[in-house]
Amino acid sequence: MNAWVLDWLRAFAVTVAVEAAVAVPLLARADAHRGRRLAAVLLVNLATHPLVWFLFPGVSAAYPLRVAFSEAWALAGEAGGYWVVWPRLGMRRAFATSLLANAASFVVGLVVFRR
């Protein structure tokens, strides 16, 4: 396995751990089953994180714009995923959950990986 993939696996593990710590409790009103909430966090991150890591760095744009695009993708994709799994959650609460989880993982990623 090459270094880029290993770096992604590390970043993915940190992202899922942080986002699960934030999102799983916030999703408790949508679903009492903790394991299902944790699985949803893992799945929405599997849907968004690889593009954040592998696609967006190759976009021909300034670094701040690439970061904004990738974070917007993660935010929208994960909010949409939560809303699809739990329609009763409502898009506003799904968006807020995604926003808080992504903000936390972004800040932790900056601290842990110091890029």
C-alpha cells in the first residue's frame, strides 16, 4: 500500500472517530439504536471522505477554494445521508449535525496533521 493511501486511512480513522463522537449523540432522537447511528456515520463518511482526500486536491483552484469545495461536499453529502436514513430528522437537523461533526473533524485534523 502506498503512503498516500496509508495517510488517507489514518485521516479517515480520525475523521470517523471525531464525527462519531459528535454525531452519534446528536442523532439519538432520530434512532435509539446506537449501533445504527454509528453505522450511518461510517457510511456517510465512506461516501464523502474519499473524494475529499483523492479528488478535491487535484482540482485546479487555489488551496482555500479547494478546501471550501471539499468541506461543502462533505457537509452536504453527509447531511443528505442522515436525512435519507432518517427523514423524520428533517433537513435542518441533519445539516446541523453534519455541520457540527465536520467542523469538529476539520479542527482536529488541522491539529493532528498540522498541514
